[in-house]
Amino acid sequence: MHKKIAWLLLFISGIVGCKTVKQGLFSKQSPHEAYHSKLSDSGLDSNIIGREWIQASNHAFSQAVTVEIPYTEALVFNYMNFQSASYRLNLKEGQNVHILVEPEFTDSTEIFIDLFRFINDEFRQAAFADKDSLRLDYRVNRSDEYILRIQPELMAQGLYTVYIFTDASLNFPVPGKDFNSISSFFGDPRDGNSRRHEGIDIFAPRGTPALAVGSGRVTRTGTNRLGGKVVWVSDSQRGYNYYYAHLDSQLVRPGMQVMEGDTVGLIGNTGNAITTPPHLHFGIYAFGRRSIDPSVFFHRSEMPAIDSSYINLYADQWVKTTAPRTNFRNAPGMDAEVTNTLPRDTPVKINGITNNWLRAELPEGEHGYIYQTLVTPATEAVEKIIAGGKIIRVRPDHNAVAKRATGKDETVDVIAEYNSFLLIDSDGHYGWIDGGS
């Protein structure tokens, strides 16, 4: 390793190896922000390696890939190349989202997990994992577009598996049943398409308890034409009113406090449900807003498994496309948007894998996905050249981090060419050199 880089790594390990960050008692600074501040205080933000880390943080918003929950991906972070991963998520109000980051080997490396919400034409921090935590749990209060950024501390390297999944955020209102028991959903047509269903229906035998989905205060009980015997429960902590309709009987009265799981009434078919089998109509009305879809609050997604060992075939390696035209997509799926079309033998860096899709990075830094059968490891030399005194860089960019310089009479294998740069193999070490004389 070049002497200057070796000295720099030693210096960084001394500066950022300490994990303690002093914060104000009421500070809302995230661990990532605190770490960034520490880099600035030590002067590392003006060094090329520190700048690369900060740049990777900022690029998370423009390079985020679109994924759907549940989602699992194995990632290989490399401090000289791939330093952060980001995902664009369309989250729905009522979801209880969980994000886990599992390292291949347990060590003291700090991983920063940050969630941002798109508000007023910019992304603002919505939540972050606690310091030294590998898990972030977030209850979605507003449906919106979010960015999830995962970034290890400076100089981190290794394999990490990311899991994104959801579970129910409210107790189901009918005992022994769950999301799969819902027979009529929010928005379904009613009365000859003259109105829309403002809740969900769960069929159950007459007299089955209707349960409190959360803690709250009973604000109203009574009878109306559509709902028959009804109960309203106000949950001030979450900001919702819960509506129970078609009850056979009400077992609470206004002013009573109920806890999650308490029985508020017994299921029947009163109101306009008189001609249907007994069932519970359940609705959620947000304070100051219209009704919202209750089913989201009860949905669970299984955390998908992944064989992360497969990434070792491609981990942190350059590959080349094999098809005459390879689609480069913004998400792992055949229906995802094609953002680029790559000709045969285009060099691509592999940083992760999910199912049969490879998370790929083009030489200029664009991130996306390629189907795994459309690439092959870039190991076969196109030619051999003498590359005396050339700077080997991590990317085909004159401003990219330099790995080292070639020897005066050093011969290297040329693996691929991109613009005016050459991807070379120097005794098993890959990098880019200026192809000019």
C-alpha cells in the first residue's frame, strides 16, 4: 500500500475509532450527523477519503433504488468504492416498518441507519437508529415517499444483509382472525357505486367480541341508519378515531377508558347489514382528516430469506455485460424502469445481490440492477501493456481515490476499457488507469 495512504488509515483509526459522541441532553442530532461533525472537527472532511464518505452520504438521495417491502439484499461495502446504500420506499400510513442490518461478522463497526421523508420538495429526517444499533423501527404516520440510507463508518468493509419488512401496528379487532380474514376492503363500491366503503368488513358469528385495537376513550355510542349499533373510540396518542358498526350490542359507554384487547361490543348485523351475515364494519378516521384504509394497520410481511453466500461470486468485483444490449434498471424486477441500455463488454461493479438481481454500479457512478445471467466476471485479459508510473484509481475518474502507482516497468492485464480509462489487473488487484500516453 502507498505510504501516504497507510499513514492516513492509521491516523483515521485513531481519530474515529472512539465511538463516544457528546451530544446535548435534548439534542436530536442523529448518530450519522454526530459522526459527520467529528470528521469535520478532526479535519478529515477535507481529506480525499473523508470527502468520498461525505459524498456517498449526499449521493444517497439521488442514487436511491426503488424497492418494495418486504425486501432483502446482501451488500458488500468497500471504503474505497461502495460506501452507502439507499432505497426509495413508498410507505403507507399505518405501516409498522422494521429495518435490520446484519453483518457477516460481528465487530465494533458502526452502521448508520437513517430514514428521510419527502416534505415540501426536499427530504427531511423522519427517524434514525440509535447509536450502535443495527435496527430501526418506524410507525408511518403519513403516506409518502421515503429514502432509507444505510452507511457504515469510514474505512468499514465487509458483507452486510439488509432486511426491510412490516408487521401490524394495531391489534386486530376480531379474536382469532387477522388481515387474511378481511372480506371487504376500503374503497370497495357501495349502493350501486354511489359511494365508497370507508372501512373493512370481518365476518364472524353473532356474539363474537369486537376488540379495542388500541388504548383510548369511548367518545360515542348509539344507533344510526347505516351502521346500526355503533361505538366510537378516540386514540389521542396516535391521533385516530376507531369506528365499530353493525354491533349486536354495545358493552361500553361514553367516557370509559379501554385498553388494547378490551371488548367494546358484540358482533351482529344491525343497520343496513340486516340482510347479511353478522360481521364487524371497522373504520379509522384520522383527527382532522377523512377516513383512511384500516387494512394497512393489520398487514404483516414476512421477512424474506436470502442466500448471501452467492454474493461471494461477484462481491466487490468488476464484471462485463455479455448480451448485445443489457437493460440497466432502477429496481430489481422485470417491470422496473430501464434507466440505461449497456452494450456488450460494458464494465460494471457489483455491490450487492437480491434474489436473481445484482446491484450494479456503472463506472461513472450510476446505481441500478442487472439480471445476474447477463454478466460474467471480468477476469480475462484483452491485452497486456506496460503501465509504468500510472496512478491506479478506484473509478475511471481523475479525482477518484488513488490506490497506488504502478512500477516503472510494470506489466498489467487490461480487462476492459471505458471512455479514456483502462480497467487493469495488477497481480490480482483491480483498478483504473488513464489510457492516454
